[in-house]
Amino acid sequence: MQIVSSRLFRVVLPFVVLVAAGAANADEFDGVRALIRAQMAEQHVLGMSVAVARDGKIVWEEGFGLSDVEHRVSANANTVYSVASVTKPIVATALMIASERRKIDLDRPVNAYLGSAKLTAWVGNAADATVRRVASQTAGLPEHYHFFYTDEPGHVPSMDETIRRYGNITTPPGERFQYSNLGYGVLGYVLSRASGKSLRDVLKDEVFRPLGMKNAQFGADACARCAVRYNDDGIPLPRYAFDHPGASAAWVSAHDLVLFGLFHAGTSLPQQGHILSDAGRRDMQVIPADQQRGYGIGWNVWRHPSGYTVIFHGGTMPGVSADLTIIPEKRIVVAVVANRSSGLPFRINDEIIYNTLLPQPPAKAAQPKPPAPESTKPDSMPSKDLVGLWIGAVHTYQGLRPLRLEIHDSGEVDVTLSGTTAKLNKASFPRSGLSGEFNGELGISDARPDSLLALSLIQRSGRLTGVVTAYSRPGRRIEYGLSQWTEVSRQ
């Protein structure tokens, strides 16, 4: 990775701290404003924009720092940022519109809407991977992301090709939540096929234009007026695309995100169109009654201990961080976006909501999970039925890769993939399964030979099944997280 000299921050950051576009219109946000400036300097975040709505009105919106350092462009509330996974609730909204117009049935198998390439079920039944389950991240698709930078070789494959390579259902549909960018890539493709239009035009016609989101757009390429994406050293990232645009390819300003949020809060502005019924909008925010937290249709949902419901979605990828939070009962919407991958937008969002508008802890991001009692911690040592030799294969799209696991009663695990043996680092044994990571070559053209490989297996019917996921090496540019079906049997 290229390293920038410290001089850049000495020159640029004082300017970043002092520049703020958009006059303040509410003194209650002065403390947040000061925190933003201080933390931007400390965390080297170059540009950030904030917008807040309460009781159906936008009460504060402001930009801080620079959206484009080279051209000295100040950030403001209408600066358009790449918003990463905040794309998902936007695509989910278009999906619900298509459902209400009977172009898509949420409870049909998603494969019914695909072309020649279909999702493949290695466990369970592909027919149970409904559109609704893909949208709620319960269809059994594993982790996936794949970035294609313009200064590197390679091109973005078609969606059909991506599905052929990575459209593997690796846990039974409906069994559990697994966050997957591929799922929303598939849903974007479904929307395009069902409408006969590009996903860009679907979102423009059905969501952006009716809701008054005048600056919002969709696509991998940045526009001339969009915020530049910066790496952790303050260097502009080259443009990049990905094979899951329906998960990640929206570009939206903080102002427009709040307009979108006002609709989902049920407090639309008078000039906004009626794009979805109240029942359809609320259906996106439903999680099982016995869950305090869950994932609806495109939204994270949290039942706050104080009795109200919080719906939200964040997004982080190279040069991007964004957070949109809505509390319908309190009629609050907050959007924070930045042009660097950072946890700052999430902290600022919580500061605005829980320390300014609703000063009642705990904040959602800080809610600790209670520690497991000592007697129920199974992760450090394998159970007796795991100890021993397991042999099988990783099923890659370019062929089988022989896999051998030797699990010792000490908790050490030897992994032999395609004849090369390595120790499994960070080995743990959750739910009578096995997870850990090792260095190796997965043997697919999409992943480098020196990838970091992560193993995640569950014991089912005498086998260990799951995925091996190849990640680009730590310390390099984030490029991929590519999962392939894996199964081994006890010898």
C-alpha cells in the first residue's frame, strides 16, 4: 500500500477542521458539531455530511471538511457520497414496490426470476430460497464481496457468471441470518429482469424521483460532483466497481437520505410521492416477535429497551462510511455520510440521537452483549466427536480442491488444502463446528495465491459442511471475500 507523508495531514486537516458548509439552525447541535470537527481531525476523515429530521421536518443539515481535497471542494448537505450497504434498503424499497404491483412474488423461489444461472443448494432446498428470504438475509447465501479497481487487471463478470461462481446456498434456507452482499446483487438483478429496465432506471423512476431525491444516483462510477473516496492515508482511491451492485452501488447525499428516511418513518413531506403502501413499508420493518434485534427486508431492526423501535442500516467499504437511522415512534431520522472508511458516522449518529435528541442510554452501537457463563463456553476446545481425521474437498467453480483436517484434542488443527499443510489459526469450535483461518491458495482465478483463507464449518449428519472464504491479504487494498462450498467426512 502506498504511504502518504505526514505533511498531507499537517496541511489539509486544519482546513478540514475549520470548513463547514451550511449554517447552523439549531443550537442544540453545537456539541455534536464540535465533536465532529475534533474527531475528523483525530481520525483523518476528510469530508462528512449530516442531516437530521424531526416531526416531519429537516431541522439540521451541514457539511464538514472537503469532499474533494485536490480541488478544494467543501462538503455540504447536498454533496453526493457513495453509501455502500445503505444501498440495500433502497433496493429493498423498489422490491416492495414491484411486489405490490405484482411483478414479483416475495414468497416464490428467487430462482424463478433468474436466467440461465440459478442458486445451487448444497444443503436444504433451493426452492425454499424465496425472494423474501434473500431480502431478509436468511436464504443461506454466505459472505461475499468483490471489488474491481480501474488501475488493476480484471473486469466485472456478468451477474449470471457471478451466480454460477458464487451462488451457493450453504445453510438451509430459513435456518439462520447470514449477511450476504451477493443476495442483494441477486435482488437487483431480479428487479431489472422483472421490469425490463436497468436497475439504475428502476431506482430513479420508482424511488429517487418520487421521493424528491434529486441528487441520488446509482452505478459503480463516481459522478463529477460526487465526493472523492479516500483510503486511510488520505490518498484518493481509484474508481472501482463490484459484482453485487444491488448491494452497494448507490450514491446519495445526506439531504436525500433523510428524505428517504422520512418516507420510511411514515412522515413524508407533502411534496413526496406515495410509492408504497403503509402496510408494505411496515412489512419491511418486521422481525420475529421473540427477537430484540433482527433483519427485516432491507433494514436492521432493534427493539429499544425504552419501548420504541429503531430501524437502521450502515455501510462501509473502501473510502466510504454511511449510517441512516430512523425511529418512527419518535419521528426522528438521522443520516451521516463520509468519504473514508471509518466508524465516525456511526458514533455521530448515536451522539445525535441518544445524547442530543433522546438523551437516554444505552446507544444501539454500545449495547453490550452479556458474557456467556464459563460453563457454556464451548469454543476453546473441540468436543470428542470432532477430534480426529476429516477428509473431503472444497467445491470451487474451477474444480474440486482436496481438503484434509486433523483436529487434535489439544485444540490444534492441521489443514491440508491441495497438498499444502498449514496450522489453523484462531481455531474455535462453535456449535460442534469448526472455524479458523490459515494462509493458502484456494485455486480460483478470482483470488490471489497468497489469500487469507477462513474456514467456517457446521457438523451435520456426520459431516462438517460450510465454506472456505478467500480474503485479500490484510494490509493490502480490500479486494474480495469469496466463499466456496466445503464438506469433509470423518475417517
